[in-house]
Amino acid sequence: MADGDQEIYRVVTANRLRDGAIVYFNRDSGWSEAIRDATVAAGDEIDALVALAERDVSNNVVVGAYTIEIAGDHQPLSARERIRAHGPSIRFGDDAVPVNNSDFEI
């Protein structure tokens, strides 16, 4: 591996059918809303992990299970998956409203 390259691994993600929440598969404890809890796999290990996750798709626990690439400490590589894992890329709600700005009125 060249200097500066990161090893790339995969985790399984889906949406929980009950409430639509983004979840990540953990081989030992099931589905978690935190990507840091996801079981990390590489190579042929990912096929076994997907097979386990697909059982929950068949049992209507989750929908749309698929794998994503991660590097480092559970950091998704694509912008889409970073947003799914860590939230919106812009401020919203109370964070979007200036607190002490006399020029701004609601």
C-alpha cells in the first residue's frame, strides 16, 4: 500500500422499517443507529455479514440493506454516507438562527 493510502473496509447499513431510522449492522447485537457500532468486514467476510443482515430484511426488521465503504475509524468514504451517518451538512433549526443579531427578526 502506498504511503497515505487507507485500508478500505465495509459495513452494512439499512433503514429500520418501524421508524425509518438509518441503522448499521452489528453481528453480535443487531442494528444500531451509531455507525461506530457496526461490524467491520473485508473481503469474503462481507458476504457472510450481508447474509446475516438479509435475514432481518426478510423478517421486515429493516429495508434496503446494502454495504458501504469506510476507512479509518468508521468514516464513510462517500458524501452521501457521511451525511447519513453524521447528519446534515448545513446548520438547521435553532442552529441556523443567529442568536444575537439585531438585524434579524422572526
